[in-house]
Amino acid sequence: MTAKPTFGQEIANLLHASHGKPLSSCIQCGTCSGTCPVAEYMDQTPRRLIGMINANMKEEVLACNTYWFCASCYHCTVRCPAQIDIAEAMYAVKRYSIWHKTNKEELVGPVFSETWVKTIVNSGRSYEPVLAPTYMFSFGPKEFFQEALTATNLMLKGRIPVLPPRIKRLENFKKMIRRIIPVGGPS
Amino acid sequence: MKQYAFFPGCSLEKLAASYYVSSQESAKKLGVELRELEDWNCCGATTYFHVDQLLAHTLVARNLAIAEKAGLDLVASCSACYKNAYFTNQHIQEDPDLAEHINYALEEDNLQIKGTSKVYHLMEVLANEVGAEEIKSKVTHPLTGLKVAAYYGCQIVRPRKNGENVENPQFFESLISATGAEAVNFPDRLRCCGGSLIMTSRQAALDMVNKILQNALANGAEVIATACPLCQVNLECYQAQVNEEFGTNYALPVLYFTQLLGLAMGVPPKKVGLGKEFVSAMPFLSRYLQKEAR
């Protein structure tokens, strides 16, 4: 009988297209945490998160905000002395959390990403005004006002499209997507 | 004239329209033709990869396949578009199984991909394929004395593509110097602007923008130059919010490197898209512009 994969193995399996070394080669040196420009806003630093994945601490890993606060700047990746693609590992945990719907409601990142992908699947292009509601309502009144002001200025400068753009061969595009994700694709 | 398939990406249609026009104008002056990719789709930035990797690579591959069909190498002007196109292309070359899956999907749009086109960032083409010397010879309105902070950001240099120097790159500075401007010392030039965190983790991103602006100013920059629409928006359009949050008083113009190149080669300000900024660069640029063009 095959043993059920551990959490660490599950995340490792999501890293198949990465050119980096496996997470298990982490030496816990902390170069990633020292390099990360967002580390101070994370519940757990990147170094700790990798340690927690390797220790199969599934609940604790999924409960923290670390991977959704990763901006994908790859500074940790290019500096890791163990050659782990750490930013790619953050993507792997993001995907895991989206598939298993484990994200806390107050996190904006997952809703933002899913809305973006839905927009593209339906039109072939991204469109900023559709994305705004995914994060604006998480703001307090002051932040909401500031963001609305920025958006208004962008509009006045002609920097936001009035109508959502779409590609020409949209039908082909949608059929193409259905060959990748056959169930629950766009109607 | 050397031709490339140009992938502008969604931002360049409106949000970064000045990047689009200034790219086209500068390239033309340098004998490079940027032919916009026919019926391109969004590259997904970082978000496709949060949801599904195979779907993400397929959507990026469609653009690459259209370039391949035209027999041209692909040039992207947004750093995220560039990074996505570069690595999807590489994975397709190296992983026949992935290529087979993707090609099965691409059949629906009568496309096929082998991974034979090369992928470049526009800045790479201008700095390496054209070169600073050639640019210098085309400069008619040198920006002598203008102090520019050359801001690389992240994905134009990272992850490492082919053994290049990711800790101390110089290609951006070489372009700025070619215009006659001075590339100031700028330790934060490789530090991330926060990218889409500006929407999803606002407080963290505003802090990141604040640090970069502070660093540029402390080193005497009059203008920040960028090579990515998201960097431009975060550093410029969010300055007012940074000022509000941190009690700062920034009014630092943030331009695309192609706008500076274009101006130095005598392209009129309107044609490099000047006028769409939140923070006007005119106080620093007017001394270089001919009276009739101001």
C-alpha cells in the first residue's frame, strides 16, 4: 500500500517545473529572510516557512500570510546558497491553498488572483476596473477614499480604458482553455 | 531595419500608454521595428501562476506561438510579461511533455509552438542588440546634467536567465549615460516596488515604495527612470498615498526609460507621451526642450 504523501512532499510535487533544488536542501541560513523586502509584514519569515513545510506543519503553514505577501521579486531565489527557488515555492503554497480553499477571508490576494484569471478566461485581457472591488472593500474609509482618488486621477489622465478590451479570436481562446481545464470552464 | 514581434501587454494600452508610444518612437530612431503581435492575450502577470501552472504556461505560449508563426523574436516591454514569456519558452524547449500538452490546446487556435523564437525585454534589445555607442551617435538633445535614478525593479533581472550579473547589472545605467544624463548612485535600484501588493497588501507596498523614493532622493535623483508599467504606477501614482501615510512630501517624477531616450534623440515631448504623469517632470526637463516644443 502506498503511503499518503506528507505535506512537505505535496508541496514538493507542486514544484515540478522549477529549476531549483528541493526544499529539503534548505540549510536554514536565513539569507532569504534577510533579503526579502516584505519580511517584516509576514507572520512567518520565508526561512521559517520553509522549515515549517519541511516539518510537515500543514495547518500552521496554511494559516500564515507569508506566501500571499510574497511579491514575486525573486530576490531570495537568486541569493539562496542552497539554490532553492523560494519564490516558486511560495507560488506552490498559493496554489495549494487556492485548490484546498484554506485561505482566511481577510486575505485579498487569493480573491484578487481568481478574479483576474476569470476576467482573462472570459475576454483574453485584464481590465483594472473589474479588479478594484476585490480589494477596495477590505480598506477602511480613509484608504478607500485615497484609492478612489488615485483611480479618479488615472481616469482623468486617460490612463484607464473605458470599455473592457477583448481579443478577436475569443471563441478559439476559450476552447483552448477547455482543453487544459475541461471541468468548470467558461460557458 | 531589424524587426521584432512586440508584445505590449495590457498595461501599455492605457495605463502606460506613454511607454507604448515612447518605445515605438525610440525604437524607430534606432532602426528597430516593433511590430505589434497580432491578437495577443494577457500574459497573466503573477496571478495565473497562483491558480494553475499548466493553464498559465498555455496562455503565455499562445503569444509565443503567434510570434513563432510570424518568424520573429518576441520583445516585451513590461518586466512581468518578459519574465513569463522567457520562462514559458524555456520550459517548452526543455520539457517535451509540457510542450505536447500545450500544443494540444493551441490546436484550437490553429497554433503550434516549438520554442524557437527568442524572448527579450525591450531594454535588453536597446542596450545589447543596439548598444550604448549607437544610441550616443543618435543623441541630438543630450540631457546633460539631469540626475536620473535608474530603477531596475525585480523581474527584468530576476530570476537569473542565463548566468547574467543579477547583483550589479549595468545595462540600465549605460542607456541613461548614453542620453547624456547622469545615472546617480542608487542602492535600492534592485529592490522590489511591491508589485501587485499595492492592491492586495497595501500597507506593506506603500512602505516599500516609500523606502525606494527616499533612497532615490537621498542620492540626489531628479527623476526616476523605470522599465516596467507596474513600477511606474507604484512609484508615481501612489506617491500621494505614501505622503498621506508617512507624512512625507515627495514630488519625484517617474518616467519610462524610453521617454528619456526619445527626448534625447529629438522626439517631441508629446510623441513620447509626456503629459500623462501625476508628477510633472517639466521642472527638470524644460531646460532641455526647445522652446516651441514646451
